[in-house]
Amino acid sequence: MVCSVDHLASTAGLAMLDRGGSAADAAIAANAVLAVTAPHACGLGGDLFALVHEGAGPPRALNASGRSGSGADPDRLRAEGHERMPFQRDIRSVPVPGCADGWLALHATYGRLPLSELFAPAVRYADEGFPASPLLAPAASMLPGVADPVAPGDLIRRPGVARVLDALATEGRDGFYLGEFGKGLIALGRDGTVGGPSEGEYHEADLARVSADWMEPLRARAFGHDVWTIPPNSQGYLLLLSLAIADGLDLPEDPADPLWAHLLTEAARTAGHDRTDVLFDGASVGHVLASAGERRAMIDPSRRARVRDLTSPGDTTYLCAVDAEGMGVSLIQSNAAGFGSMLFEPSTGINLHNRGLGFSLVPGHPAEYGPGRRPPHTLAPALVTRPDGSLRTVLGTMGGDSQPQILLQVLARLLASAESPGQAIGASRWRLGPGLTGFDAWDDPDEASLDVEEGAPWADGLRRRGHVVQELPYGGSFGHAQLIDVRPDGVLAGAADPRALISSAAGR
């Protein structure tokens, strides 16, 4: 089974499983199609994280997030008057993209089919054209060479992406990082954008450095299962901490009870209130996860807490795949915000992420912008195992700061309330209201509103408990989550988020 935000991608991944490919092959093929058809959410100009469960034992974690270039200079940004990283149209918010390195690392370890075969569907769509989805069409004219207006179903071609995928398949990483794309990125970093330093944001050595690292995942026990995610620079620890807090609360049996939403909201707020101090590349968060009991004790079922009084010791696409041998892959890939930086490598037309917006410009901050550093990341894929170590669930979502909050709700429904994957994915959600960029909800967590999907049963009960509730339409503002659940008899049950309009859970 393969679940993704686009039926073209899910179908490509499933085709690789039919040809004897692994779940990793399916994930790569699906992600490559998304890199062509969903540039508003992901692509070769972004980063990647993945969790892989081989059928037994603990999963492995892959961090394929890029680092800032050798020319990164926080003093210059501060001298220009910046108090935080530029949001868009500034090359300094563009670390070297890690997506291609992530694909290569997954393939080298778990691949069975050649890259040329895995990339073939994506290359075909890029060369011959693909129908613009309802999600892409309103913004498709931002792509180089695409004229406005674009209606859903109109054919879009991206020949530069096809060339890059061919080069990656035939020449390896040098065909991408030191080839047409890499040379264009170095030139762009030298003289192509507002704020670009004259000596260059990137050196060739920055692109020669591999961005993919295998590492030990983080784990927490909750609702009778082990939940796994990526360690920092990912914010995945927030999901684990929220789950550990919630596991000790007296959750109502019925998720329609406003107390259910209140307690989970407070679990998320007490878990994340100090994220700006805790999250940075290489951070050790063991002591933070160990503080679940202390944070839980601050939650009042009758009213909203003021989390700043407590003490303690974003756009994206997600996809997942499970193969016949029981391997599961939980993969998330992102531009950060929509098309990312709104900068495009001019030769290939690949849009570049703006993940560097997670850096701090506070002098001496552990996440301060500087050469060769990875920024804090909102990406937080998840994987669930049973107590015997067998795979239960692979899941994840887009949603910027809200990702751990969305997954907390989905897992509480799936594991604690025994809802089906379709029920857990399709049900109403809440999120802590994002700030201007969608990545700064934790700047002042006591002032953040609580956004609730229209039609959810909680609004009045949450207001009575002191939450400032804003009701928003059901839709992508509350994530695009995907999930595959492995039942005890080995049967797969998947759900793709209806908020994505064209999402697909495809299986055999």
C-alpha cells in the first residue's frame, strides 16, 4: 500500500511494489512524482526525513536536511536590520537542499530496483506533461514557463526537472549537486537575489558534502504502543512528549467531548511552550521527554493554563508505504512554505525551499544562522510499533508548527479510541493558531488562538475553559495527513486525507 497527497504519486509507488520493489523504492518513486506534480508542497529544492521499519526490531531514522552555505553571515543580516531570518526571496534562507541525498541514501540501503526505473513515471510527467491538480492550479503560474491562467486539468511540463532526474539516475549525486542544478545554485547564491552576498552563499564544497545521515530515532511509550520519530533538528520530540503527557490524562472515551480536545490541546501547549529554547541541530532532548509527568501535573481539566508560568528542566508533503514483506517507510518532504523561498534555480526551474527561516538571529543562540548548520525543522514523520516490535502504523502530515498537534489527535483516535484509519484521518481537528509565517506558533504560546474546524463539536466547551477559539473551514489549514495501519493478521488499512482533494491510498 502507498498513501500520498496525489493519486499520480500513489499509483507510481504501487507500480514499483508490483515490480518487486521495496517500500523504500515505492516511497522514492512516489516522492519523485510529487517533486514534479506538487512543487507548491515539495520538490528537489527541499529537504527530507524518513523512518524505515524493516519488519522487526526498532526503526531507523534518516535525516536528509541540508546545511547553510559557507557564506552564511548572521552579522550582515543583523546589520541590515533583520531581527529574524528573511521569509522569502532571499537566498540566505535557502540551505543546500537535502532531498536528492535522502533518496540516494534510502535507495543505497533498501532499494531493489534501479533509480532509472523508480524515476521513470516522474520523468514522463515532467517531459510529456501532467494535469494541474486543484491544489496546484491557482498558483501554477509561479513556475517558470507556465502562463497564467491555469485551470485544474491543464497540462504542465517541467523539462528541467526531467533532465535533473535523468542526471541523478545516471550520474549519481554529482549529476545533481555538482551538475546543472548545483552550478545554478552557486551562481544564484553569488549574484542572483536580493541580499545575496557578493562572495557567494555557497561554495562547491558545500554541495559536495552529503546531507543524509542515518541516526537512532526517538521513542516514547503511549497508549500501549511505542511511537518513534526523528531526533532534532526535527521537532518530532514534541509529538512524543505530547503523547506521553496525554497518556497519563483521563481522556474521555468519546472524542466529541470538548474535554477531549481541551486535554490534548493542553498536552500540546505544555509540551511545546519552550520549543524555541530547546530545538536546534544536535540538541539532546532526553531530559525534556523525561519531564512529561511534571508538565502533565500543570494541566487543569477545567481551564486553560498559562504555559509561560511553567518551568521545565511548515508547506510539506507526507507519504508512506508498506510492502509485502512488512517493511514500512514513513517519509516527509518539504519546501517549508508553499513554493518555499519563491526563488527558482534558473536553468532547471526547480523552486528552492526556505527552511532557513528556522534559524535564529539572536547572537549566541544554539540555532543561530551560520555556515554549515542545519536549521530547526518542523518536519516530524512518525512510526508506531507494538510491544513485540512489530510494525503497527506509519503516519505523518503537512502543517508546519501544527504537525505534532495533528498527529497527536490522529494517534489518540487510532490508539486510545480505537477508531479506524479513515475515521481518525477524516475527523475534525484543532490547531494552535500560527503566526505570520506559519512557523512561529511558539513565539508567544499564551497569546496563540485555538483554531478549530467548522463543524467540530468542541468550540463552546473550549471557550468555557478559557481558550480563544477561531473556527475555520474544514480543509488544508489543518494538514494533509496520510496513514497506513498494519493489522495483527497482516492486512493493511490505509487512509489519505480528504482535505487534500486528490489524495490517494492505493493498495493490492
